[in-house]
Amino acid sequence: MRKLVIAISMLAFAGSAAYADPIKDRQALMKERGKLAGEISKMVKGETPFDGAAALDALKAMQANAEKFDVDTLFPAGSDKGDTTAAPKIWEDMAGFKAAEDKFLADTKAAVASPPADADALKAQLNTLGGDCGACHQTYRIKKS
């Protein structure tokens, strides 16, 4: 599990370093974030055995992902056009969007600071982080049809 988390992080970093397109860069970070959440979710659901070290590694990778999520760089003016599901609301309410990302980063740091002792503790952390993601997507993402 630990190797998988590291591999996903390295691939996402390598992919985002290969181009300087804000739409592709932010999509790569979101895909990485989703994969990490998926790995954590497997432990929460019992699909894979709970492994505290692997869970912490995934949470650390999620924190690193959130720390790379520079809103000003990833959402410059004009990057609302093209192959993106970013809602116009981002540019209309940039302060609110930044606050949503700051909350996700703070909650991720809190999860890393209090490593989960078991699957139930990990579930509580995932529920918090998932709530952050869901709230942001509901406001700042165009739903795919």
C-alpha cells in the first residue's frame, strides 16, 4: 500500500511537471487526490486490511497534494475556458474558493497530526475530508452530464 501511494504521488508530480497548462495541472492534482481518497476508502470499507502506517502515508501524500494546490497558479484568469469542469463561481468568488481549499489543507494536516489508530478513526477523518471535497465540488464544479 505504501509503495502504491508513493508511486501515485510520483506519477502525478511527474505528470504535472511535464506541462505548464493550469487546466491540466489542476486536473492532475485532483486525479491524484481522488486516487488517494480511494485507497483510504478501501481500508475504511474493509476491502483492504487497515494498516496504520499505510493510512498515514496516504494522508501525508494527500497533505502534500493539498500543499501543491496553489489556487492563483492553477486558476488564473482565462483558465475557465477549455476542457474543464471548473465553474465560473471560482472566479466570481475567489476568496471563498481559496477558503474552501484552505479548509481542506487544514483538515488534512489535522488528520496527519492525529494518525488513525483503527479503521473507525480513519473513517471519521475520511468523512471530514470527503465533506470538504463535496462542499467545494457542489459550489465550484460543473456537474458532468
